Amino acid sequence: MLEPNGDIRFRLWAPDAETVGLFLDGGRAAFTMRKTSDGWHELLTHEAKPGSLYQYVLPDGMIVPDPASRFQPDDVRGPSEVIDPASYDWTVDWSGRDWDDVILYEIHIGAFTAEGTFRAAIEKLDHLAWLGVTAIEIMPVSDFPGRRNWGYDGVLLYAPDSSYGRPEDFKALVEAAHARGIAVLLDVVYSHFGPNGNYLPLYASAFFTELRHTPWGAAINYDGCGSKPVREFVIHNALYWLEEFDLDGLRFDAAHAIIDEGAKHLLDELAERARALADRPIHLLLENEENDARRLVRQGCAPTHYTAQWNDDLHHVLHVAATHERTGYYADYEGRTDLLAKALADGFAYQGQMMSYRGSPRGTPSGFLPPGAFVAFIQNHDQIGNRAFGERLGMIAPANVMRALSAVYLLLPQTPMIFMGEEWGARQPFPFFCDFDGDLADAVREGRREEFARFPEFADPEQRGRIPNPLADATFESAKLNWHLIDAAHLGRYQALLSVRKRTIAPLLKQIKRGGAGAVFGEGAVQVQWRIDFDGTLALSANLSETPVEFPPAPGRSLWSEGDCGLVLGPWSVRWSVEMPR
């Protein structure tokens, strides 16, 4: 921490260490820190300045980075750099984006451009602004080991990974986006730390608890003995991104795996403190496999805690309609046109029913929520990258199917999210990639292939051997967008859809207070109507099948038609209409 007089205050919570030393600039200066109450070690010195490199020294001589480092120029095992957070000169006056105006666009900084940096991403913002995107959602950037990673293996939560650039480069990207009217959200991970480069257990074992486990190992201790510094570390990380980087919101990955049985759940306290932070709109999004609607409730039109949740159910019903895949969790959606209607109308398809894949009930009622409480998508990093070969949906579904799906979700009153490159029909896969070494690298490589062994199409070891090696340079390079292969017609159609949304759908959203009413007219054929205040109606008629289906007349005037849209809707045909009172 930079003090007003220029001194630097170093603090480390290391309750398991009797002594902690500080090395400055590669050991040019060494200090013993003062141990204070509650496990803290502290040092105030004038010998450090912005740009100084430092490391902490544990009693056994182990040298570790600062867990709250703002920058690691030489990756997670190297020294931390002192950063002056006030040194960046913000020049854009930004008051935020209303959620009803948001059209999200998910990007991975490393694969978004050939260079894979914050600065290079700035060069593509004009493309997004022209397209109609009003907010970008960036996959996690917290420092991870190696040169590439999806970001969900981060271990130093406060430090933007150096492969993408410096903190000021990230701030420049945010400011450039704001200058174009584009909000910026960041994906953060508070359910676990990555498996390589996390030194916290060496000196702060209370950070984790063996009493509970997640898919990644011992759970983070948010509610047990010694949990207060842990909670503050994570809550301040969220506030740090919002304050120091002027971000417009955060998406919380795997919120269902954040275990907290204390008086107030971490997610609730975090949301309350984030919303008290600024007078501009702050958008907080959840990924929650439990389909729990209680954190999405509104007071009037404003969310009390979380703005929206990624709607996996909507993805699944549309994906199954397009591909008829029925492996894994897709089996619970195959042939279920009732779930298609429910996901389009209410958000969640499963609202307390038994789900065979889980072997337990899933979800809570969600129809009382406005559609904007759900983020709708037909592709994202998970749903593409968790396939064995990382194929995008457009690589396995025909063009007419893709046109129908995009006409459904881009105009749906839920908040749409485009995955990078989708708007022009990008053919690059987005496979899983990382950069570990040693035994961990071997475990990840083999584990990735064994993960698919239970699927019939990968029962043959030779077929499993074709699955891309996540550690290979070529796997990462294959994920990078090729901006020279844009399909202009495909891109123009996405831009036209988003233009229609801006003109005709977005102005209605504040008047659609709750979910719609869905009806089934055949396999894959549904009609949904949403009530607009003062007796208006927004209607979707969609035939997502290969067979013509007769529909009742849709109310009002047509907003968009896709395919053959008479009284009988042809295969893969979509019609949007609206009726407003005189």
C-alpha cells in the first residue's frame, strides 16, 4: 500500500508463520516484518517505490509472491511489483450502461486477437460497437501459471496475467471501451484456486478447510474459524476490480461451489457491498448450476443482489433441438418441447423437477422474475470448450438451424450474449488449453482424454488419442480468431438482428415485469407471449424442427421473420411480433 508520504506498507496474513521476511529488488534489501495481532506481518519502509520488486520469505527460507500482488512481471513464481493504483490518468467520463441496454459479448483476451493482449483488443472495439454490442464480458485474467489458460486456474487474484499486458494496459482497454459506449464486465473465480502456484497453504492453512470439499479439493474457508480475513480478501478483490479498473460488473464463476453456512453468505455480503460502492450501474452475474432464483429478486425494477444468471437451461434446450445430442446432461432435454417453452418463457426449464443426470431435483420457480434476470446464449466458452474437439455450434448444425436459433435468442427479452466470433460464423474451435508442467501436465493431458472415455464415440483409445492435447501450442493457436475470414453476410445479419432489438425490443423491457406464457404446438414448435404493461403483447412463434407446423395467428405487427412464416411455419422458422394498445 502506497502511503501519502511515499512510504510503502507491506502486509501479509500468515498466521502459521512465526516470522516473515521481505526481499526487495532481488534481495538488494532484506527486512524482518513485525508480527501483529491475528496473524498479520507488517513493514513500513521508504526504500521501496512503485516499480520495486518484492517477495516474502517464510521461516524455512521458502520465497513466495504477495497473494494480493497487483502485478507479476515474471509469472506466479516470480517477484511481485509495487503498483501505484492512482498513477493511471483516466480521461473518459463514464456513467455506466443500463442493464436493459446490454448486449453481451464474451471474449478470451489471449484468443480474441493474434497478439492476445489487452492493447490488441482495443483495435477490435470499433467492430463491436458497429455490431451493436454494448458490453464485453472478459474471461478471468487473474494471474495463472504459464503462458496460456482459460483463466479458471488463477492463483493470484489481484494481478492481471502478464501475458495479456500490464495493469495499465487493462485500464486502457476499459477506458477505450467506455469511450465507445461499451461496458466491461470481468469473470472472477471465488470457488477455488488453481492447482499450481497457490502458496497460501504454506503460511495460512486457515484459508482452506478439509471439512468440506469442492471438485477442486478442500473448500475455501468462508465460514469457519479464522474465516474473516479470507472473506475480506475475496470481497476486496471484487471491489478492487470495480474501483481500480472502473469495471461495470462481474460474473461469478461456479457460484454453486462457494460453500458458506455462516450468518450471511459470502455472495450476499459481497453483492451488498458492491452495490454500495458507486452511484453508477453495477451488474453482478452468476453461474449457478442449482437454478436458484432467490438471489435474482428485484425491488421495483432494480436487483437487490444479483442482476442476472447465465441461463444454461436455455442453451441446452436450443442445442438439443439443433443437434439431437443426448449424451450427459443433454439427455434430460431431448424430446422435451415443454422444457423448451419453459426456458424461453420463464428462464429456468427445471424449476424443482427431478433431473436424471443429477439424480436429484433441480431449480426453483423463476417465472416471477423479469426476463432480463437471465443471460441467453447458444454458445459460450464452456459449452464449446468442454466438447472433446471444441467445435462451435455452427460446425455441427446446418446454416438454416443457426439462423433460426440466432433469431430466437438475440431478440428474446432475456439478455443476449454472443461468444467471440459467433457473429461472423467463425470456424475456429475453442478447445480447452493450459500451460502446466511436470506431473500436473501429464495428469491434465491424460485426464482430459479419460474424461471422454465414458462416451460411446470415444470408447476406442485411438479415437480418444485424437482429442487435442490441452498443453500443446497448436491447441491454443487453433482457438485464436482469424479476423481475415469474416463472413460478411453472416455478420450483416447479426448486426441487423441487434439493430431490431435496439429499436423494438429494448424499449419494452422495463414494461415486461415477469416471465411469459408458453404453449406447445408440436415437437420443437412453441409460442411464447409476454405481457407488456398497458395490455401489450410481445410474441415469439418458433418451429425448431424439420416438420411444418400450424400455429395460431400471432398478435400485432411483425418484428422479424426467419424462414417460411405463414400460418403454417416451415422447418426452422421463427416469427417475432408485437401488439401495443392504441
